[in-house]
Amino acid sequence: MGLIKLAAAGVAGYALYKYATREREAEPAHAGTYGHVRDAGPENMASNPQRWSKTDEAIDESFPASDPPATY
């Protein structure tokens, strides 16, 4: 009898969990992670930079990675 009660409690808990998280399942897991991410390079920027070095290019290409470029 105790096993049936435990199974019923598990089913009820799972049902409550699915009910509480039903809105999050509508959108993909990756949606809104970074928003809009532009391609690397000064030609893809909204405004052209005054100076643009190879270091700037390497840093721009590494975004959103956590590791800095090796040429920095």
C-alpha cells in the first residue's frame, strides 16, 4: 500500500511540475540567449570605428567566447 501512495505522490508531483513549466516549453531553449549577434568585423558595425587594428579584429571575432584571442 505504501508503494502505491509513493507512486501516486510522484505522479502528482510530476503533473504539478509540468503544469508550472508549461509556458517555458513554448519557446526553444536557445531563444533570447544573446539576442541579435552581428557578424565580426568593422563592416558589420552600426558605426565605423575611427581606428581598427588586428587586435580589435581578433577580439571582435572571439565574442561571445570566454577565452581571449591568442594574438592579444
